[in-house]
Amino acid sequence: MEDTLLAGVVLFERYKIIRPLGIGGTSIVYLAQNNKIGSLVAIKAIKKKDGDVDLLAEKNILIELRHPSIPIIMDIEEDEDRIYLIEEYVEGNVLEKFKNKLTEHEIIDIMLQLCDVLNYLHTFQDRPIIYRDLKPSNVIRMQNGHIKLIDFGIAKKYSHDTTQDTTQFGTRGYAAPEQFGFSKADVRTDIFALGVSMYYLLTGKNLSTPPYRLQPLREEHPFISSGLEQIIMKCVETVQAKRYQSIVALRDAIKSLSIQGHDNKDYEVFLEKGRKVITVTGISRSLGTTHVAIMLAHYFKEQGQKVALIEWQPHHDFIKIYNMYKTIIEEKFYFIFNEIHFYSYQNHMSYDKSMTANYDVIIVDGGGYDDLVQKGSYQKSHQVLMLCGGKDWEIDHFEEYYFGSPNKKYHYMFNFMDDVAFVEIKKSMTNFKCHQIPYNPSPYQVTETTKKLLDGIFEVNNTKSIGLKRSKLEDVKNHIRSKIQTLKNSKIKEQCDCSDGSS
């Protein structure tokens, strides 16, 4: 766009331009500073005349809106050519930058936030406000995960008096069919764009990407749950009547999906197969259960065991691993990395149960203990490794658990705890199985120190040692037997020689 304002220019004796933030077809957004109070603002400069488009719509709409996911209009100025909206400056990144980087849990959170703000617009006063341009580049995700819907340039109030839109608006790739003159845009138009936006964030594809239609979501992203796939694919139905008919209906479907818990029977399937099931959990969250679970899987793999690794809580770390490494082997309900079968949180509920018969060891990444307790069946696993934090601020969690109902069958693993503190803890936990986790920076490699610890926990060396002692004992016995037999043979020979001489 021509006439871009240069850095240092002061508008209306108050707003000093710092730099452009974004340039569109009819407007430019600048980062500026309010010289009177020193705060940062975003200034959107919009051309007043642009054919048939009412570019003042954003001004007229936004000035009335108050929602935490909509930037606040702080001031409005204008000159002969442009109108300037001085808005709250939102610091963060547009969703476009999170393509192929978001977990299912994060996608669901973003969808619920968008449903909340769209519901506010769709139920605003006497007539719904249709946003009409929902896309990843028009949504800012702040550092705390909160989203802001920006750019209301083509938003309009819904009219009951027309049967179709006279002007074609929207962004190709995200715009619903009705935005191209086939019928009238309504609340379902925003639902369509929301679905395509989420599809794009998960796959990097939209309607502008060959083959110019949306394939079933799990064909593009096999580790997304079937429930989320069904919701998104219903949003992007070409026929309006086949989509969700309101944002509330969509929101309720998402909430139903997000609160579904795991069926304990699926956990019990592991046990029915008679395989060794080990659960790794933590007294509190963020103690490194995933790191330890992966390390444990590699420990058993190095012993020639076939290992399955199950993500039982919505960490979504397995999907991140899946996206990071080129050596991943993709299967229908799991992926293989370093010869270990990874079942992500999204898919371990739909895996082929007959496959568990082939595993020697199943390791469950259980996450935080409080979350795991709600699942119930984990208590039937053969062994539980309970991670305990060793930092000053983590001891409270341990004390709260310890003075509750500690289980003497568990192995208590203290992470990042110095030797002196661990000795004191061990003294206070007489008759409990306490271990100090050695420094093992990579979960994909097991250090000798870690291996020695795990050998002790799983009695690997003890078995080998007993076998070795028995073997040595048999060797000694065989050696003695051989000596005795040699002596016997010698005696027999001497007797025979003597008898031959006397005759």
C-alpha cells in the first residue's frame, strides 16, 4: 500500500509511529506509542473509499463491543483519506505461526475460546454480528494462551431482508461457499471458517491447497482423535444445513469431547494379556514422568524386550516427538521410534487390542498422581514408579502425600535431589523403596549409572547374578567330579597293572 507512514511520524500530536505490524488490502496496522502516557497502541489506518465496501463498518461495530477476546478501541481519529482506529496493542503471535505445532488439547482450548467470542458476536443486541473473515492470521495467541480476534474489516450485522450476499468477501481457502454469492452469510459462515482454520493449524492445508478440498482429517493427521475429526469435518460441510446450526451447539460438542475420560477397561486389557505393566507417575505435575517413561522404555528395549509406551494424560508430548524426527515409522494407531511403539494420548484408546499380546513390557506415562487417581485402574499395574521433586519448593508436595496414604509397594524416585537431602529422606522413609535418580540427560540413552539403578529395581542383575553363581557352582562340581573320576581311573589302572605282573 502506498503512503506507508515512516517510523517517528507523530499522528494527532500524540501517537508516535514505531513500525508497521501488518499490511492488508485496504488498511495498514502500525505499532505506535502514546507520547502522553508512554503506553503502546496499535493504530489501524483504513482508507475511507473503496468501491462498494463499507470500510467504516469496523468502527461502527467495534466501538460498541466489550469482550476479553476483542481488542478495546481506545480512540478514533480521521483525516481526509483515512480513519484511524487506536486499539489496545495485543502482544503475541498470530495462529498462522503455530501451524503443525499445536497439540489436540491446545486446539480444543483455542476452539472453545473462539466459540466464546463468536457466541458473543452472534448474540449481540438485536442482530447477530457475522465476523466473515475468521482465519489463523486474524487470531492472536498471547503468551498465556489467551486469544484475541482482530480485524473486523468485513464484519457485518446480519440482515433478515436479503437472501444472499451482494458482495463477495472473505479469504480464499477459509471463506464458506455462501460468501461467493451462492447464498447469504449467517452464523454458520463463521462456523465453517473456524473449522477450516483448525484443519489448517493441524495439517497445514486449507481449501486453497491441492486438491482444493478437505480430505478426512485423520488422513492428513492420523494422531488426532476421531471425536475431534468428526467435529471439525462437520464444521466444514459445504451445505450450511449440515454444519452445526449455532456456536452453542458446536461449543457443547467440543466440551463433551474435552471432558471424556479414559475407560478403565482399556487399561485392564494390558493386564489381561499377562504382560508386565509399569506406571510412571509423579507426586505433582511437571516432574518429568515422560522423560523417565521414555528412558525406561529404552532400558527394556536394550534387554531385547518388545516395549509399548502409552501416554495416559493429555501432555501431547508424543505428538511433538512424532513431528520432530524423520526416522519415525507411522502405523495406524501408533508410531515406532527407536523400535519402541508410542501410543499417543489421542489414540491409545482406539489401538488394536490384540497387539498388546506381543509386548513384553507396557510402560504408562501417567503424569501427575492426582490426575491419575481419577482414572482408577492404574493401581492394578505390576509396578508403580512415583517421581518426587527434590527442590525446596517441591518438598511440600511430598510431605502432603507422605502424611496421607503412601503405598509401600511403590518405588519412590527422587529427581534432582542432592546426596545429603536424599540420605535424610531415606532415613525418614524406613521400609519404603526409595531411589535417587541419577543424571540422565537424554531419555533415548540409558547411562551406566541409571542402568545399575534400574537393574536393582527390576531385579535384573540379581537374576543374572544368581544364574552366574549357579553356573560357577556347577563348573566347580563338574571339575571336582572330573578329578575324582581321573583318580578312580588311575587307581583302577594301577590295580590292573599289579594283577597282570603277579600272574
